[in-house]
Amino acid sequence: MSRRRSLARLSSIDSHCLAGFGQGEGAAYKPWLRIQDIPSLGRVHRIKGWKHGRVHHLLSDLEARVFFIYEWSLQISDIREQYPRN
């Protein structure tokens, strides 16, 4: 079986919201989309950040490069990738 989550139905979206995906701050943040949720032929990255010690799920090389810029910036205190819009 696949480890992908299906977000095709409203009931599955509601259950993912109740499970806390796309919510939280700092080390407690759970990304809305994870690498295993998206089929990809490109490059993806799982990078452990040093600010909060959690694994960040990045879906492209560009996201990874921007992540490194934000990770080393002293002005950024929290990085939340792949969050849903309201």
C-alpha cells in the first residue's frame, strides 16, 4: 500500500485538519503536504532544521535554496512550509 494521503474528498480534508496538519508553530508544526503525498519525477528534500530541530519537507531545489537562506537569517524565527491557505 502507498503511504500517500488522498485529499480528494472533503471528508479527508476535514480529517487532516483535525489531525493537525498545516497547524502548529516551531517544532510542533506539521506540514500540510509531505514528500510522500505528492508523486514527483523531480528532486525533493527532507532537511532537518537547526532552529527547531524538525524535518522540513521541501518539494524542489528552489524551495531548498530559499529554506537555507531563511534558516541562516537571524530575522526569521519560524519556517513553515506547505501550509494551506484559508
